[in-house]
Amino acid sequence: MPFTLSQQDSCNVSPELLKEIERVEFIWTSQRLKYQNLGKFLFGDFSLVDAMFAPIVIRFAKYGYVSNNEVVLQYSKSVLEHSFVKEWIYNYI
């Protein structure tokens, strides 16, 4: 999934891509379940880790990927609604 803020794209959903999506979703789910009582981001409060994963969350949204995992959906929503991420997207579209 090439990264772009300016347009919605499509991409070839290869087995390798699906494997990477599963890996990312596993990381997000395991950390959210472990730290869910501390806040709505991976380790509770928004941190550098969430900023690092923001481009992946944006890619999922831009390419129309919708997870079947409620934890992933909630985490993605939290990242997209964070003021820094919203400002980043707004300033580059």
C-alpha cells in the first residue's frame, strides 16, 4: 500500500500484503488489550509509537481497508481523530 495523503488509491491485495496486515493488527490488538485501561492509544496516551503507526492507519483508510477486528477499528478511529494527525492530513491534502 503506497503512502499518499492526496488521493484514494487501490492496490493489489497479495498474500504478502494480507500477511503484513495480519501482523500489524496482531501488534495493535495485543498492545491495546494490554494497555486499554491507560487510554485509547497503543500504550495509553498518544505517543511516538502511535505517530509511527499513523501512516498505516491512514493507508488503511485511504485504500478502504476495513478490519473485522473491533480493537483495530477503535484504535484506527482514535488515531485518525487525534488533533496532530488531523492537522497533518489537513495540511497536506
